Amino acid sequence: MASSTPSSPGERISRWRWRWLWILPRLAFILFVGGVALLLWTSDRADKEERHATLISDILWLEQNLRFHLTRNEELLGRIDQAHTANAAAFESYAHTLFGYESGLRQLIWLSTDGTVRLAHPAAMDPSLVGDAGEAVPSRQSFGLARSLAKPVYSKAYPYFTNDWQFEVHVPVSREGRIVGVAVGVYRIRDLLSDSVPWWLAERYRISVIGDSGKVLGTRSKVESTVTEEGYQVAFDPPGWGLALHAVPYHAPRPLASLLLSGSLVILAIIVLWSLWILRRHVLRRQAVEEQLRQEHAFRKAMEDSLDTGMRARNLDGEIIYVNPAFCRMVGWSAAELIGRRPPMPYWADDYLDETRALHDSVLAGEGPGEGFELKLKRRNGETIDVLIHEAPLIDARGRHSGWMGSMVDITERKQAEERARQQQDRLQSTARLVAMGEMASSIAHELNQPLAAISSYCTGAANLLRSDTPAAEVLPALDKAVEQARRAGQVIRRVYGLARHSEDRFELIRLEERIDDALALMEVDIRQNGIRVVLDFQARPLVEGDPVLLEQALFNLFRNAVESMRDTAPDQRQIGITLTCADRYALLTIADRGCGIAANVADKLFDPLFTTKTEGMGMGLAICRSVVENHRGRLSFEPNPGGGTVFRILLPMASQ
């Protein structure tokens, strides 16, 4: 039989410590649960005591309020004078006034000194009322006491034939020191509670009037609510005679905060128990997890080594602490040669040392570009490469910022491809500009026809005037107009040429109606020859900021298109409607013609350059118009004209004044 080897003192101490490590959490959990239970019990007890104190305060307030109503009614009944009892109408008027105070009275009676009913309101008499028909002894007793004592006396409560309970107050009325009658106020207990108990109190409690035998004589309550067992009772005096006010609180749900606190504590207890179970599992599986972490580390290392993206880590002093194989392949230096190096780095390009050092310092200071940045580096063989670098903070296991981790991608081939694409795009733009200039030349030739014809006409007229020995003063206006048309032609050429070269616009304050008039003047001959009627509706005369020549050129193109679209329109239908309005700090110009309209298959391509439906056009007119309008921060659109034709709309922002 093998004997067990006695354990050493050190082993016994170690086992004792481990045992306490398991006992302490359990003990703490038991104490926590006990503390939670004690806290909930204490909170519930304090809440009950507070509700009971509120109940006492409310019922005492109600008792004082009822006493105030009854005392006030005594004073009002004692003020009945001879005018009020002179006839039934005056008595009824006084009764209406008295009942209007929500006094709880259901009937007012005027008795003579011998107890005879003289007046009553309402006039209907109950079998148990006072007076000649009154067989109720309490009423007779109250009448006699009130007359003999010369002060208000309340009767006992007695049942009404509908099983309601009521009582009376007998108030003797004196005139010149002599009692002339007794005013009797009849209270129905249920009506008195309804008039005197406020709604907020009825929402909290069931209010009852209890007789000396414990019978409930009247109640105001919420029928749908349930009440608790506890309540509070005070004497109801007046009227007295053993009556008492009894209030029982309705059953109210526990406050949401208390429920949330209780639920939170229960959940916390469950979490503590669950954490103990998790801790036990963690201790048992710790060794397996550590082995798994080692495997994960090896897997991550293999993954980083297989990346094509270069990874480089630096500490806060800029010293390299890690590089992956991809980074080494990218720059041509090994990890042993790079780790521990400080700036300047051997892979920094010689021609960009200052720029690279500035970026390096800004990254270490935490001020590097957040979206990454491009940089030129050099390989070990001297070849320059373009790289895209993203830097991110390097956080250690304790959550402290210990350096910077950078990822690097070689974008040399992409940069070369972008450069080739840019050169190709420049060549395409140059070709497109040549095509546009051809259209410009055609447009200029057409548009300069009017000013050149005007110059020729003015010069011919001036020559004829000079040959006829006309004074020079009469010839000068014609020459001035010729000069103005020549200047105008030069402006058109320069501004359209500037538009083709995307030159800077020269904006100024202009009036749209003046540009419209000038553009129509250029089209005057064509409009007159085609028999077109122009309808102008200038509802506003706004100021806009823009280039007057370009805007006039765009308007001229739109007017010319409107004229040309009505070649096949009946002569009596040829009309161009021009409307100018303002709304929301914008000027709206509408040009409506009654021409052939725009086909649906053409609408989507109408503003495309080089697209045209004319045999002699090159498709640049509307494209130039839209470019001019958009260059003025406006918008050019079109829609079908309900009367036939097309409506073009130009929306331009008004100039700020």
C-alpha cells in the first residue's frame, strides 16, 4: 500500500491561496445580492411612508376645503334679506346665484318661524324634507335648535329615496335683532363631493363619507381603478353627527426609476455571476489560448511577408523599428540595414531631400496629411520611384501612442500612365479647339454681316452727302454710326475669340432689356423680311452682372434660331414672345416661338457640340449659348410651346446692390 508523500509548507500555502482566490468572488457575490435585497426593501419602505404622508396631507387639505365651502354657504344663507323672500321669482334668482358657487346644495328652503315652508327651490318636495310634510325628526330637531340658539345647526344624515344620503343646515335669519325665518340648505353628499373634491385628488384616492355605523354614505372614485388596503380617516365636522372623511389611495404602479434600478441591479448580479463563470473558463483555457495566439502571430507574420504593399514602422524619434519584405524589395535595402536607422534615410531621393524631410517631420509631429501623400524615393541602384504613403498612429498594448506605421505602394507605372493620358487629352483638346474655331469662324462671318453691311451703308450715305456739298455737320452722325458698328464688330471678334481660349470674362452691371433691344436690332432685317411679329413683355428691368457682348451674342443666336424655325409657319402665326420677369433674386427671360419645335429624339442632344439639324450649320450655336449662360452662373433650358414651337428659358442671378 503506497503512502502519500506529505506536502511541503510552500505547497500548502500555495493551495490555500488558490482556494481563497475561488472563495472570495463567491463570497463577494453573496454579499452583493444581500446588499441589493436590503436596498430594494429599504427603498420600498421609504416609498410607502412617503405615500402615506402625502395621503394624510391631502385628506387634511380636503377636510379644510369642505369646511370652507360649508362655512361660506352658512354666511350666504344668513344674508337672505326681505327682497329675496318677497316672492318666488326673487327667491329662485337668489337660489340660482347660490348654486352657482359649486356649493354642493341641491335645494334651498325658506321656513317661517313656526316651521312652515314658505318658499323652496326646486319646488318639488321629497318625502323626507323639512316643513309640514317633514316627518323626519332630525330636521325638526335641527330647526328648533337653530331657532333657539340663533346660529347654524346641521341635521343628521338621512337617506334619500334613490339611496343617496343628504343632510341639512338650518341658518336662522335675523332682522333688527329678531328672527324672521330659517334658511335651510339641503346637501346631497354625493353632489357635495363632486363639487368640492378636485379632479387631481380624485385621480389619486377614493374619497368616501362614512356614517357613525361605518356605512358609506357617498363616494367619489374612479370605478375602473383598484384601491389598496391602506387608507386614512378624519372627522367630518361640520356637519358632524359621527360623519368622517375616508380616503383610500388607488393602487399605483411602482415608479419607472425604481423598476429600472431594480432591473439594473438584477442584471448586474447576473453579469457578475456570468463573469465568474467566464473567469473560470478563462483560467482553464488560458494555456490553449496562448498557443493559439502564437499560431496567429505566425500566420500574421507570413501574411505580412507575402504582401506587395510595403510596411514600415517608426518610433516617436523617427527610428525604423520594423520593415516587411515588400518594403525591402521596393527600396533595395535589407531589413538588417534599415532597422535602427534614423533620418536621413538611404532611400530618400537626393533631389527631394528637403521636401522629404519636411514631410517626415510633419508626420512625427502628428500633422501629416490625413488622406496620404505622394513622394519620390530612390532604389539602391539609384532609380527614382513614385510611391503613395499612408501613415497611421502605432498604438501599443497599453493604448499608448508609440510611433507611426506607414504603408507604401509603388505608383510609378500609374503616374507614367497618367502622364501619357494627359498628353493624349491635350492633343484631343487641341483638335476639338480647332473644330470649334472653325465653327467660330462661320458664326463670326454670319454675325458680322449685319454690322459690316451697316458700315457700308453709312459710308456710302456719307460719301453721297459729301459729293452733294452737304455740310460736314450733317455727315458726321453717319460716320459716327459707322465707327460704332466697326467697334461693335471688333468687340464680337475679340470676345468670341476669348471664349474659345477660355479667357477671363470681364463682367459689369448690365440691363437685360438693353441687351435684348440691341440683339433684336441686329435681327431687324431678317424679322421684317419674314413678317415676324415680336411681342415684348418687360414685367421687370433687372440688373445682372455679366459680359454684355457675350450675353448679346447668346441672345442673338437664340433670336436667329427662333426666326429660322418659323420658315414653314403660316405668316399670320409667325410670332416671337419675349418675357422678362424677376423672382427670388433671379431674372427669368423667356423666348417663345411658334416654329417647327424640337423632336423628342433631338432634345437630349440639342446642346451637344457639333450636333445640328441644319444642312449648313456646324452645331456650335446652342452649345456656345449654354456655355455663355452657365459662365454667368445661370441656366439655359427649353420646353415645348403649348401653342406650337419651342420656349427657351434663361435664368440669371440678379446683381447685388
